[in-house]
Amino acid sequence: MIDQVILAHSILVKVFLAFMVAGIFIPFMTAKKPKGFKKASFIYTMIFQAIATMIAFTGLVALAMGKFGLSLSVIIMIVIWGLLMYIEIKKYKLIKVANFENPQTHQLLRSAFLKISAVQIMLVIMMVILKIMEVKGVISLS
């Protein structure tokens, strides 16, 4: 049973990573439509938070079922999850209150969206690599 929960957690992380990579195209698809960018950003944020919450829930279930304890690896995952959520909420709030009447603001926010998304993707990739290295026995974070 614990193997199924960990598998679900792993699949959700991969879906999350694919979703974030696909989200990079939002600023390009809405280059000429500031209101469309705002709406797409809202939808992206809601889905982002939903998937991130599912990841946290399955991770918590795996932690409780597997009696793994609070290792350094788990603490790093929790910190990265919190950081991802914080960054995403701040990004959306910035876009929500922005004045899109000014084309320069729209351009600036599109650029910020891309940069922030790249940082978020790198955080997830680093955590995945860290876990792979831990499972393979290259490093020990117990």
C-alpha cells in the first residue's frame, strides 16, 4: 500500500513539472492580450495550487503510513513546497493588482512570469534529483 502512495506522489510530481513547463507558454500565447494574460495567470495559479496540494497530501500520507520520520530529505521537501506556494501566491497577487493599461507593465509582468516560472521549475528539478540521488545511495539525508 505504501508503494502505491509513493508511486502516486511521484506521478503527481511529474505531472506538476509538466504543468509548470507548459505554463511557460502563457506569456507567449497572451502577448497581445493583457486581460487574457491576467485570466490565464489566475487559472494557472489555481491549478498550480491544486496540484501542489495533492503532492503535499500524498507526501503526508506516505510519511504517516511509512513511518519514515522527519528526515532532512522530508524537511527539504516541505520547505520547497512552502517556497513554491509562497512564490506563486506573490506572483499572482502582483499580476492581479497590476495596471494593464500600460503596455510596459504587461511586458514587465510577462518577463517576471517567465523568470519566476523558471526558478520554480529549477526548485522542483533539484528536489527530484536530490531524491533520485538519495534512493540510488549516492547521498544520505536520513
